[in-house]
Amino acid sequence: MTTPDVQSWLDKNTVPGSVLYLKRLAGNDTLATGAHQAGPYIPKEVLFSLFPAINQVDTENPDQWFDLSVDSHGGVVRRVRAVWYNNKYRGGTRDEARMTNFGGGSSALLDPENTGAIAIFAFLRSVSGNTAECRVWVCRNEFEEDIAESFVGPVEPGYPRTWTVDTGKWFGDIELPRRSCWLEPHEIPAEWLVRFPTGEEIVEKALVLRSVDDRPVDERLMKRRDCEFEVFRSIEQAVELPSIRQGFGTLDEFIAKAQSILQRRKSRAGRSLELHTRRILIEEGLLEGRDFSYQPESEDGKKPDFLFPSHESYSDPQFPPSQLRVLGVKTTCKDRWRQVLSEADRIRTKHVLTLQEGVSERQFQEMQTAGVRLVVPETLHDRYPTSVRSHLMSLKGFIQEVRTLQP
């Protein structure tokens, strides 16, 4: 059978009655960490909406079997189990829903090499409303991920998305206002309703709402970024929803509005982690221009995210290369870590800060061979294979190292 392209696959499976669930596969989803519960995690509330029959607290581990095929990798159909492990209600500890029986390492969904890839689940419902089958696409390269994200917006580690085609809504959007960083319309500066705030302005607002200055830097980064995402979404809704409700005169107007929103989301996703990292470096007593440089030009046409101790030191041929550091910031690093290899020629070992929830052992070995060292917030270390964890550097550890570089 000929494998379709991701665009035609999306067109075919975005039909009435379908529900799309998108996530970046974490190490605990695949076999990367060796977790016995290997299989993509889907929130319990989402699985309950897809398979109402498993929402039975009085039945131990209620389940439902259905057909699933990974169309991006051959399309072989398997019988997969949706199950709610609910022994917490009988004196146990488990209360989670999962999908199992994917076939072990032979499944692209469990292949450690696909850790960090975008997986798209298309749940297709029958006329009666029951989920009859699931078709899956695991993005095989950056090109396919770009197509997927141009369709739904950025899919970031730890932020799965669920789209119900019939309602045209993202599952979970209604819960956002109940989170503490969500801004009600009267809390949003009036000028932001006319001119959408910059990434720097949104980050500053998140710092006010979630300073957490007394927390370790790794935890501070994660909590602030969660908060900033809520701030962004609340402003986006306040700005865009009124015009969307008014409707559109032509299809072109609708497409232009959708493209504008998606482009803004991609821009925010690309810069968010950089801005939070810069802020934390300053808070930790590193002076910009002396202890680090943000987006300097290392060589003609090359602009790494961060140079340590400074661009001036890097440009000084007498300054020892062993005392220089470069930090690339990549929210996901599955393929993008290679971009850092061509930056800052004087520095042999490149550091990459990422929020990706795991890599395969083979991917990690490839990074080590290329001279890349991963910097990962400490709260995410358990998402990585056991053999890899001892080689990861926390953000705290990286900052401690660069403190020693100032001449």
C-alpha cells in the first residue's frame, strides 16, 4: 500500500464525527524509558468522551477494544484496548486511563526513535456516536511537523491538543479561565486589546503573576512558562473572539484570520523559552553583556541564542575556547538540535536547552558523538531513559558552570 502524505491524510480524516488528538510523544509514551505502561498517555476526560463505556467506577478496570492503524508507517490494523485503571476506588493507587496493546517495539508509537515526534490520532465515530476506529499519523520529519502545526498551531511538549470537528472547538479551552494566570477582559491592559502585546510584554506579565523567585531555577522556568501560556491564550481569546463571532464576508477573510492567529502562536512558541531563560539568567546574577550575550553574531550570518561569558570574549582570539559556552534553546530537539552544530565555531561542545520529554538512547548517542550536551529542567529528567539521565545537565547546573567563565 502507498503511504499518503500528511496533508492528504489530514484532509481525509478531518470529517464529521472525527476527533483529533495531537501530542508530542514523551519518553513515557514510547519505550524510551522502559516504562512498563508504555503506550501514549491520553487524559482520562478525553478517553471518557471517546469511549463512554469505560467510565464505570463500579467495574474494575473497564475497557473497550477498537481497531487502530498507524497510516504513516504501513497502516497495519491492530486491536487496541482503551482501559481505565481505577483500583484507587477499591483501596489501590491507580486512577488513569490509557491505550494499550500496540504491539511493542514494532509499533511506530512505541519506537524510542519517535520520542519527541508529533503523533496525530484521528478517532472516527460511527453514526451511533461510538468510536469505531482510530487512524494515526506519526510525523517522520520536520517537514511533516510543519504541515501539522500549520493546521492546528504549535504542538509543544506537555501540551497535547484535542480538536472536535463537529463543534470546531479545542477540548479543554473552557477550563482555561479557571486557572490562576488567566486574565479576564477587565484585567487586560486596554492597549493590548488594540495592539497585541509583544512576547516580552507577555513574559513580564507572567513574572508578575508567577514570580516564584524562591523556587529552584528549573521549577521556576516550568511554572512561569505554564503561566505565560495561559496569559497568551486569555489575551488571544479577548482580542480575536469578538471578530470571529461577527463572522466573515468571504472565505478568504476567514483564511487570512486563521493564518494570522496560527502565525502568532508559532512566533510565541519559538521565542517563549528564550525569553524566560534570559530573564532567569539575569535573576541569577548574570549581567547581560558581561556574563552572557543574547542572540549575538558569532560569525557572519550565525546568531546563537546565548554565548557565555560574552560576545566580546568570544570575539577575542586570545580568550581560551575551553572557557566559552554556547546555549541553543529548542523547545523540542528531536531534529532541531542539529541546527546548533553550525553555530559558534570556536566552541566544540554545544549545550542545548530543551523541554522535550525524553529522547531515545540512539538519538542521545548521536548527540553525544556530535558534541551536544542536553540541558533539561530537572522535573523532566525522569522522562528520559535511565541510561541517559546521569548525562543530563539541569538548568541550575548549567548556570553554576557558566558562573566560572567570567575573565
